[in-house]
Amino acid sequence: MSDVVLLQPVERWWRCPSCNVTDKTQRADAHTQMHPCAALGGINIPLIETQSSDTTPDGQHVAVEREEYIGDSGADRIAAIRTDHGDGSNDVTVLAPTARMKLVSY
């Protein structure tokens, strides 16, 4: 009978460059860890993968404002969060608005 070796998922550390929240995952699938960032008003944004819990993330979050935003229109002025990485690449998390409808019967 042969020995069976169970492979353990890779341990990954994540950190937010905006609020310094850290997290650890141990998953086998490809993923990006998200969190509601207190520094950016609770918007759900990605963490940046780091080598350990103490490592400073090599990147930053940049709020992308809506170009058609008119102050006090009731809509949020932030359209997306762009994560700029130290190697020059970036990721964008789009904050799609929720459609609203008002029904009135006559």
C-alpha cells in the first residue's frame, strides 16, 4: 500500500495600504481577499498580498470619481477604487450603483 500525502493550501498574507488591516487565507483557488475599508468609508476593496503580516504592501488605493457627478445628486461620487501596485500594474474594483425604481399607483 502506498503512502497518501495530502497537500495543504498555500498560506497567504494580505494587508490594506489604506487602513493597515491584515488577513491570512489558506485556500487552494485563485482569489483576491476583500474587506470593508474604514479609511475609505466602508467601501469593499481588495487587500494586497504581502510576504508576512508585518510586511508593508507595495501599492496604494486610489479613489476614481465619477466624471458626470453633480454635487448633492443623491448618487455616490466614487465610481471605482484603483489599486496601483509597485510593479506598475493596477487592478480596478468598480462600484456599480444599484438601480432604483419608484412605483406609484393611480
